[in-house]
Amino acid sequence: MGRPFMCWKFRTMHMGNDGSHHQAHLKHLIHSNAPMVKLDAKTDPRIIPFGTLLRQTGIDELPQLLNVLRGEMSLIGPRPCIRYEYNEFDPWHRQRTDALPGLTGLWQVSARTGCRLRR
């Protein structure tokens, strides 16, 4: 809990992509009241062939079962964040790292079922 670890996934994007666009997107979401929207789209040129299928089916996250077996993650909990995402968090955001990160969480369940959550 609250410590960095290697989060395993199957690669769905080409190597060497510039991450600055993703970092700016996360920073905007964290510091605004904008609704949570994923950055990638089906026509995103950064995604490799079959990458969209891997993401839609959740197969890309199957290797995270290794993280669960190693005790770094649980099956259900808040999704682990990227270090640069954590650096943008306000102190109350960082409380989510008090819990063991999960393979699946509210975002995945809500997005896959088409639910829309409101505060």
C-alpha cells in the first residue's frame, strides 16, 4: 500500500509514444471538475493491431494476476496510479493509496456496463 511496484499488462500501444499528451490529460482531469474520460479511442494511431480488442475484453490486464499473487494488488480496489499522476494529487487524493490497489475497480465496472456515476 502506497509503495511503487511494477504493474504488469500486455502491451496495447506502440513503444516510444510521447507521454506528454497523456500527462496533460490527467493533470486536467485532476485539477478540474471535468468528467472522467479515457484519452484513447478506437482510431488512436498509438494503439497496436488488436490492441483495441485486448482493451475491450480486459485481456490486457490479465498479467496483473501476477501482481495479485505477489501481494502487490488485490482483485478489487482502487486502480493503481502512475507516478506522475500521484505527483499531481492533492493530499486528499493520496488517501486512495492507503488501500491495496485492485485489478478491477469502480471505473472498470461502471464503464463496461454503461453506468454513469454522479457525485
